[in-house]
Amino acid sequence: MPRTVQIRDIDDDVYRALARRAAAAGVTVPELLRREAARLARRPTIEEWLEQTRRRPIPTRDVDAVQALDEIRGPWPDARR
């Protein structure tokens, strides 16, 4: 069931900025805030993100960054020209 949230005491300059963003997106201010609240709710908290990244395996092989970049870029042009 949908819930209603009310935000009080928003500064005029903040509301004007929200109204400009809503107009640019072709939506109302409440719709803009609804979308932003949904986006915020989908994002992990810092603690959740840190926990997820801690579980990633650490690479076991050494990578030579310069060699890897050279392979991607290809041969260097002749610098003597």
C-alpha cells in the first residue's frame, strides 16, 4: 500500500531548484521526489556496499599495468619523427 510522506520547511531556493529540475524532466515536483526517493531506496548503504566489496575475491596474479596498457594501445609511434 502506498504511503504519503510530507517534507516541511523546505527553503524557497531549494524548492525553486526542484521545480526547475522537474520542469526540465517534464514531471511535477512530487513525481520528481517520488523518483528520487525510489532511486535512493534502491542504492545500498555504505555499510552494505563495503560488505559486498569485502566478499569479492582478491586477484591472485600479478598484473603489470604498463604492459597491459601497451597491449591495449598498440605500438608507440616513432618518437624521432
